[in-house]
Amino acid sequence: MSGVTAARPHPGGPPATVLIVDDAADAQSLYGEYLEFCGFRVITAVDGLQGMAMAQLHGPDIILMDLAIPRVNGWDAIRQIRSNPGTRHIPVVAVSAHATGDEPTLAREAGADVCLTKPCVPSQVARAISALLTWHRLRVAQ
């Protein structure tokens, strides 16, 4: 369908785990179901505080972080994830509803590896996640 297959953190290992941090249930469902269809394992959080806790507890292979989330916004959550020795290595794909302005730049300055603009087609999200996981795995192997 999309040509995306789940990246594996280790060759022959289990599918990569994606932590989706988004307060919109429809976005969680849309991206989560598509990523599972592509073979990823998906866990979810509804705000930045819960996202940081889930990252620490589960050590996902990658995080899909909405920037406009309650309790702790996405920028601050990314900064805290990057400052924590247990989570700083986790790649982060930020998602913003604002294509114009400084949000993509600010997301990268906060520590996001990639920033996508909503609305994102699920296949675009899956391709970005697969590409970032592959790049990250190659970088770590060097």
C-alpha cells in the first residue's frame, strides 16, 4: 500500500516501537492504526507530561510529538526528553499545525530531528519515521 515496512532497531529483532504524543484522539487513532498496519508497535500519550513518562518507562525507538499539547507543550517535552540521559538518544518527529512562522525551526532547536506540518498523510508520517529510524540506526552503528 505505502511501501513502508517497520524499521527494526536490530536486524531480525522486533518491530520498532513508536510513541505517539497527541491530545487529539482522531490523530492518535489515524496515525496509530496506519503505523500498526505498516508493522510498527504503537504506544500513546495524551500530553507532554505523560509522553515524557512513557518515554522514560518504555524507551520507545522513536517519538511522534505534537507540539500543541496540554500540561507540558511539545517543545518543552522534547527539551526534557533531550536533557534526560535515559531518553536523549530517542529520535523525535515533531508535528505542527503551523507551516508558517518559526515552529519548525523552534522544534528543531528544542531537539526534534524532523518537523512535519499537519495535516500529515499517514503514509508521510510512516515514511518519515522509517527514514529517521534507519538514519539513526546507521549513525549509532558508526
